[in-house]
Amino acid sequence: MPTYTYPTAAGGTSFEDAVCSVFKENLLVEFYQESVIPACSNTDYEGDIKDKGSEVVITTMPDVDINPYYKGNDLDYQSLDPGQIILPINKGKSWSFQLTDVDKIQSHIPAWGEKVGGHAGRLMAASISQDFLADVYGDADASNQGATAGVQSGGFDLGVAGSPVTFNHETAVELVTAAGAILDEQEVPREGRFICLPSIFIQQMKNSDLKAAYLTGDSVSPLRNGIIGSVDNFNIIQTNGLAKTTDGSDTVFNCPFGWKGGITFASQVVKTEMLRNQRDFGDLMRGLQVYGWLVTKPEAVGWLYAKYAAPA
């Protein structure tokens, strides 16, 4: 069988290389633009991921002892011992589709790659985000969930199985600020906080009594501008990808909240390939994106177990 030679673009770039390069670039761009994950985690250790099964080594910040000072006494110098956490890149998703020779003739290569790559990035973001949201809340610290949440007070009810809390326009502010107080009790930084809520909860927040502008940090309240952006230091993330539970007759949403510095995420498109289709005049395109996440600071992650119900 004769060897097929791909047509070349300007500069000698083959059709294969041109499409794969543009596709890969736009896939990652669209992934991070569309995904909720960057707002909930850090990618500081993305590193050089080669394939599914790789690992990312995270060096943790050692605790520094704080001691009383007495004038004239010698100082004791602590020996710092940074720890390491292994983030396994043990998840992956792939795509594969056909591209006929007719498609190639009728398509402008860069525009085609951008269009399909962007669309694939959005679909990949939705799929991976859903997996992320269905898992990460389960690693929240025990003191940041349940009917007696709060490591110092135990005074906040975030819902438990059989007794979810009700989220509506009357309770919205109370529940979000309770989540904030729970993180405050854990000494979690206020910058970079997030809370993920379903569309029905967001709608209820927009109809809640958010008259106090200090809750949002904006110059006007959301009741005037109709936008939920930041409430009580939280970046409010609207998503349809939250894990849902049927609890009795109720549909309950598992809503993670926390500080993005407490969750590490890493992802990479490691392979984008084009093969000649042996059964038709055209090519087969396929790719692999690998990823993984890890809750590195459970005390910085919480879990709201809530249902919607109209006020009585």
C-alpha cells in the first residue's frame, strides 16, 4: 500500500501538525475558561505531566514555632522540615472523531482547529468539572460540615443525611455567611474563597435581602445591579455540575466551599494524534487529556448539604 503524504502549509508544516497544534492549544484555553475548577483550586504544581499515571510532588509549607521572648535569653532556632504530598495524575478522558478529505478541502485549517478545539474544550470542561464537584466535597474537614459545624463553636448547621438545610431567599445570606464563619474559625485566608451553588440557589440569592453592600464588597447591592459576584469574601460560582442526592422526597445539592489554596488540580493534553483512515478517504483524530486533584488542606474545604424549598 502506498504511503500517504499529508499536504503541507506555509513553512512546510503538515496538515496533521497544523490541526493537532491548533486543536490542542484551543482545547486547553477553552477548558480553563469554561471550567469551574480554576476558581476552586490552584494549579501551582501543574508541572510536566507526561501521561496518565504520572505524579506531581507538592512541597508543603512547614509550621513555624512561635515562642515567647525574654530579653537576654538565647534564641532556639527551629529546624524546618518541609513535607511532601503526592498528587497522582490518575484520571483521563479522550476524544476521537473522523475527518474526511472532503472536510479538509472545504475547511480553512486554523479556523477549523480553533472551532472544534474550542468546542471540545467546553465539553471536556463540563465533564471533568462534574467529576471534580462530585468528589471534592467528600474530603472536607469533619468540622466544616454537618449539623454542628465550626471547629471552635460547633454552632452552624450545614445539613446532614436525613435533615438537609433549606436554601431559599430567606435563608441564603445566613447560610453563606455561616460558611464564611466556619472558614474563619479554621483561620482560612479570606482572599480566594469560593462557594459552588446550583442555578436555583443563585436565583434565590438574587431575590434575598442583600441590602447591605458590605456583604458583597461592591459599591451597590445585588438588589440594585442584579448580579451575584462576591458575597462575604466568597466568589459565588454558579454551576449545573453539582452532585445531587435524593434524600426522602427531596433533591439535595452537595455544595462545596472553601479556599482555592486548599485544593490542587493539574491537567495536561498529553496526546493529540491524526491517523490515516484505512476504511475511508480521510483521517482519524484522537487525543488524551490527563488530570488529577487533591485536597491538600481539608480544613480549608467545607460542605453545604442543602435543598430548595419555598418559604412557608
